[in-house]
Amino acid sequence: MRVVSLVPSLTEAVAVTAPGLLVGVTDWCTRPAGLTAARIGGTKNPDTAGDGPEAFPDLAVALVDGRHLTWYGPSLAEAAGALRAALR
């Protein structure tokens, strides 16, 4: 499974409990130390132009107005679109 986290606190939780699943994280995700997943930009504006595994996660998690949005989908671009729609 490939996971992209747009929520720093969830990034840490996933990294600690399921090492190796994270393929993409925000620039704000700083823990745990040594995090090696690809950096994909900000929490509300991820870079969706990539073609690596981070662009095609099995699961993407984000925060929308303080609520977690979980996206199971074929691409980060679609997840980012859902995030932008939820923010309107």
C-alpha cells in the first residue's frame, strides 16, 4: 500500500505504526526524524505533477476544516481536487 499524508500529525502516526507505507508527505512533516518519503508541497496545495509513487497513492489523508478527509483513489491529482472542492 502507498500512503500520502497531508497532515503532519498523521504522518508521524503512520510512519511509526506502519513503516514503509508513506510515499509522500508535506514540506511541514518533520517527524519522525529521518523521514524519507517524497516531499509534495503544502497541506492545502500538494504538487500533483509528479509521476513517482507519491502521485498514485492507494490512500491519501488530509484535513478539511479540522476534519480528516480520507481519499482512496487512483491519483493524488484527484485527491487534491476533492480537497479543493471541500475547501470551497
